[in-house]
Amino acid sequence: MSNENAGLNEFKTINKYFAPLSESVQGAFNLTDDAAIIDPPAGQSLVVTTDALVAGVHFLPDDPAEDVAAKLLRVSLSDLASMGAVPAHYTLSIAVPPKQNSSWFKAFSAGLAENQHDFKITLIGGDTVATSGPLTLSLTALGYIEKTKGLRRNGAQAGDSIWVSGTIGDGALGLLAAENKLASLDRANCEYLIQRYRRPNPRTKLGPNLIDIAHAVIDISDGLVADLSHICEISEVGADIQIADIPLSPAAVEGLEKNPVLLDLILGGGDDYELLFTTDPNFAGIFEEVADKSEVALTKIGEITLAKTIRLFDQKGHEYMPHQKGFTHF
Amino acid sequence: MSNENAGLNEFKTINKYFAPLSESVQGAFNLTDDAAIIDPPAGQSLVVTTDALVAGVHFLPDDPAEDVAAKLLRVSLSDLASMGAVPAHYTLSIAVPPKQNSSWFKAFSAGLAENQHDFKITLIGGDTVATSGPLTLSLTALGYIEKTKGLRRNGAQAGDSIWVSGTIGDGALGLLAAENKLASLDRANCEYLIQRYRRPNPRTKLGPNLIDIAHAVIDISDGLVADLSHICEISEVGADIQIADIPLSPAAVEGLEKNPVLLDLILGGGDDYELLFTTDPNFAGIFEEVADKSEVALTKIGEITLAKTIRLFDQKGHEYMPHQKGFTHF
């Protein structure tokens, strides 16, 4: 049982790195009070999401501190995007192992600052504590959305088109690359995948643009099929997916050519943080306009069915059976 | 690097314990969506606070799960109280070591349910992840307060009276008792102190009743003198405290009689979660009414001075010098 006071001065130093991140919000009181006081915009709903990341589980212990900061923020920003919300504020709690030094905190807070700026979200509070375990980060993000307009998972209807943003599978392949398990790949492609794993791109512009358009939205964190199954379960529908239509990055294409078994990982791996959504089929007529506005490619990969199962089809129209069990049928 | 999917079913089970805690809030979507959607009451400000607790640092690893749940919620409720806010919602992130079993989660969620009911606060989201380290809990609490009415630390003025709620020092003595380091004390007194440490009473009724009355408020988490110094530093004032006026529980009185050195712990120890606040001197005329309404005793312990130092006086009017250095002068 350690007395926290022992580390208090250290934490005061750490707080020096965090307080500047809050300075644009008067009600954060420079992180010197017991809580922040925020005035939500009139007529808006508040959207709240909490995510935790643990070193050795959600990121590699040696990942650069700036990338850990980026991932932490972007994972929550992706959750806000999937509800259609515009980011506003966040609080941060950090459980710090003894070995974490001030240069790490300097780099970590610089990473937060850069991503705050890019995604227009501001720190308003938090807690820094000691731990004997791995570095553990928890972030609560707050965003706003016009009342009654929030996007949900539960509105998918038979006949809906299924769309995804960006490219799929890069997150899971990027983790392999970061662990030096994709050595046969072109070096630049490896680097690309690692960056996709470490710095996912939350689709914060796309989310709000899907309001009044998407019937169901989810961000792909558990994996394409797993997250599609979350939508199908709660919407009480099924889905047919055309594997050849799933958008892949050139790096993922190279990986797949060299090792076709990686297809399972593309379908079942997580950490893409793209949005998957369903729409009325005539969205096809305006998808390019929405994609342009949202600065991300959109691709139709299948459709929602009445059957309560997810089916994956290859180019010959045969149902694809994954090499590993456990992720296609729910 | 573990793949989280391995534990996914386990976490689904855990979520069964948490989902019922959210059922009174429609916008929590039974914890099945990416985020919660809440409508803040019109004309109110949102108050946000985040606190983290780590097993072995903030609570004893063998503390009952119900007490850990109680402490986790009550620490944040105390922060809301010190701003004058009325509790509303919270999110919870839990990093779980492998040994934490479902009976622990059952007891923990039962503790949350009991405290939610008592303090009128509801779970709206969170994240459960695996860790190789100690159990790590982070809670973000949301409350509301009438716009512009939030209580702060920075308004203390020379001549203000200094008040505290309840009794002081029980938290720090309770930790000693829980560690079997107060064996000479009456058994019932020991139990009382342990309960005060494990289940602090956040003054959620008192906080809102101090609006338009208190000039500065803080909750006593770091210790009486340390938290008073937080107010003094940011208000740019000092304080004179009469030690004999500090309200003590009968258990603390017994402890002090048996070991006078414990006075340092009463002045400098933390975990009381009482409110310390400063008021115009004529608050003395109405303090009983406020205390009755708030269901807690209020005691004047000193006054704010122009000198930028905190002085502690014994019954003979001599300045008290603590046995340990480092907590009286800032």
C-alpha cells in the first residue's frame, strides 16, 4: 500500500504537460479545480463514450508515445463519429508505472496536442495515478449532436445497401507488421500498415454527414464481420457480403497475394476504425457527393437480408468458409 | 500482445452485470451502442470529473468488492459536490486482471447498484479490458448545476470563516485500522474508522446548498491542510486554524488519546471526502439551518488571513509544529 503523496510532486510536474491542453476552455480552470464546468450548446444532445487502452493489450509497450496519444484519442473520436456527433471535450485518466519518465509524458502530451488540433477536441480534466502494472489509459470523450438525430446500430432493414469507408483490414495487418510478422512485404507497405494500426483515422467528418441518410452505423473496431454482426443482431436482420467488393489498400492487396490466408484477418481482425453503415439502395446516387464532403472513399460491399445470418461470397458466387471458425455466424 | 477476442465472451458476461445499471436511461441503449446520448437540462451547466483508483494504491486488494464500488462512485460524487453539482450519470472503465472472477463482478455491480440508488446517479457507458497488472478503475461522473452558479476554489477572502463538514481524519486513521496498525483501539471504533475509509460519505446534499453562500469550496481528499492550501494558493490568501475546533469522531478522539502523534495524520492525511469551504463570517447565523437541510454537521475551524501561509494553533494559542515536515507551509 503506497502513500500517493510520495509521488505527488512528480504528478504536479506531469500536470504541467496536461494543463496547457485545456487552456482554450475556460471551464476547465487550467485543471486546478475538482471538476470542469461546460455549457452544452442549446438544442443539442450530449454524446458520451469511454474507452480504455492498456500497454501490451491495445498497443505495443514500445510504440512511440505520440502514436499512443493519437490512438487513444482517435479510438474515442471514432465512437463519436459512429453516432454522428461532433467532438468537443475529453477527460483522461492515466495509471502510470514507475518507469514512465518525463520525456515520455512530454512526447505523449505533444501527441495529444497535435490530435486535439486536428480533430477539434479539448482536454477538460482527468486524473494521474501510480500503478505497479502496465501503463493504463482511459479516455471519456464528449460530443454534440442535434437532438433526436443520433445515429444508431439498430436501424438496418432488409434491402439496405452496406457501405464502408476507407479500406478494410489495414489495422489487423498493421499489428502483424509491427510485430515483424509480415517480413515478406515491401518495406513501404509495411510502414503504411503499421501507421494505420498506430494512427487510425476516425471518420469524424463522415459521421455527421450520415445523419438522415444512414439507417445503422458502427465503427469497425472488433473487425468487419464482428461489427456487421453487432448491427445485424440488434436490427434483427442478416447480410450478404461480396468479398471482392471489400476495399483494400495496395499494402493489404500485396499481403493477400503473398499469403491468401490473411483474408481471414481482413474479414475478422479489428482496429480499422472505419465506419460501416447501411442505407436505402438509392444512396448509390449521392454517395460520391457524401464521400467528397467527408474526404474519404465510400464503397458498397453488400446488402442487408431477412435471413438472420451473415454470408460471405467469393467472386464465383460461392459462399466463403473462413479458415478459422468463430467469426462469421452469430 | 494478447488478442482481446480471446476474452470477448467473458466480457460479454461481465456486461450482463453492468447493463442493468443503465436501464433507467434510454439514451444509454442498454450499453449496446458506441456511445450514450443524453439531453442536458435546459439552462444548466454540465459538470465533469474523472477519478482513477488502482488496487494496492487507492484501496486494499482484499477490500470487499461492494466497498470498492462504493468508494469509486463516492470519490467522484464528492468532486461533484464540491462544485455544487447534482449527480446525474457516469461512465466506467475497468482494466481486469485474469484472477478477477464473476463472483467479484457480481458483488462489485451490486455495490454500484446500491450506491447509484442512494446517490441518484446512473451508469451510461464504459469499457472493460484485460490487464496483466492490478485492477484499475476509472470513473467519469457528470452532474448539473444552474448556469454561472458553480462553486470554485478560488474565491476565499481575508476575514472569511473556514468551515468543514462531518469529522476530519477518519479516512487516514481508517486506512491504518484496515492495515491492523491501530490494534490498541476499541474494536467498534476500529470498525467505524475502516468503514469511513472504505465508504466515504460524499456531501452531495451540502454542495448544492452552498451555492450563493460559499466563497470557495474543496473536498478533502489529499488531507485537511493540503486541501486548504489548494484554496489558499489559488485564492492568494492564508489561513489560521484552531486545532481544538477541528471536529473529530469519538474513534479519532480515542486514537489521539492513545497516540498523540496521530494528530499529524488527522491534519495531513487524506481520504475524508468532507467539504471544506469559506464563507462570510455572518454565515454563523444560518449554519445550523444549512447543516440540517444538508444532513451533516458543520464546524467552523478557523479563518482566512492576508498572510500567504497556513498557521495551526493549539489550545494555548501556540503555533503547532507538526512532527513530520512537508504539509503545513506552501
